[in-house]
Amino acid sequence: DAGVIQSPRHEVTEMGQEVTLRCKPISGHNSLFWYRQTMMRGLELLIYFNNNVPIDDSGMPEDRFSAKMPNASFSTLKIQPSEPRDSAVYFCASRLAGRFNEQYFGPGTRLTVT
Amino acid sequence: QQPVQSPQAVILREGEDAVINCSSSKALYSVHWYRQKHGEAPVFLMILLKGGEQKGHEKISASFNEKKQQSSLYLTASQLSYSGTYFCGTEYPGNTPLVFGKGTRLSVIA
């Protein structure tokens, strides 16, 4: 299996620009999670989906952040407009929903907003 | 609700042992352990599903004390490759997502 796939791996953009991060979960997994990791705040859960439906987006920091999952094999996290404080590593993870199942992380997207 | 990990950081010489603890203030369904190397994604190590369960992964093992609401990760005869940040992820009743601790940074030196 290819594992969780994220793109791009690195993104450098200017403040005010729109940024779109992409994720392809592991085939057969029906839960998808978006995390943000910084030195100060650690690993934060932003939003998660079950069966393509957003379940909890309480971790999304502001209205500038939005996420979609149009089908079982694709999700996006969009930041519009981006700000320097959004600079972080964004991870996508997937899992087969259920108590006994493992969760796997993608390689992450390192976002730098100048 | 975030589990508390201890210690925050530890430095070991090759061959030494270490214990990393993960405690929750709420009853747990399961505990998941991950290791993250610098610049990489967290990598799944093991999952513990019920009280008293112990598992092993190479020379890394873990236990889960359901009553005490805590889990411990044991690293024996540490190797340089064990260096990284170890996270526990706790799962609670109600089909909620994993909640991760702040991590324990482990450095193994020659």
C-alpha cells in the first residue's frame, strides 16, 4: 500500500495568498484527520471526517481555514487568506473507523507564509 | 482531556533503558504509541486495547494499566535509531478521535 499521500510536500507563499493542501488516504480507510504541528502548540487536530462527512471542525483556528472531502479518496485543506502565523507542518492521517484500528500519518506539508 | 506525558525529554547512552509514561484524567479505551523523527511524520508503533495488555516492537514494549488510566512505553538496550519524539494517543469512549500528548523527546547518544 502506498500509505497516506500528501501534496505538496513544501509550500512557500506570501501573506494573503490562498493555499490548498491535498491528501489521499489509505484505500479502505473511512476516517480522515487533518493536524497542524508547531513547536509551540504541538500536534493539533484541526478537523476530521467519517465517511466523507465532517464530524468535528472545532479545531479549525479561524474562518480562513476550510476543509472538504468530496470523495473517499481525496481531501483538501484550504487557507484563504494565509498569514505568517499559519506557518507549520500540516499532516493528514487516515484510519478505518473503529476502536481497534491503527491510524497512519502522511508525510506532511511544510507550509511557510512570508 | 489531553494526556500528560513524562518525562518531557530524556537523554540516554546507547544500551541504557528508558520509560515514558502517558496518563489520562479520563477512562481510556485504548492507547496508541508513535515515534516521530526530526522532519518526518509520526510513525505508528503499537496499540494497547485493554487493561493489562502488553506489547512489544523490537526492544520497545508497552503496558496499559486501565485502572490507573495510564500507559508506559519501555525502551530497553536503546539504540541510536531510537532517537526521536514519542507520542501517546489516547482514545476515549464515544468514537472520538485520538488525543495526542505533547510528546517525549528521546535522544540516544553513543
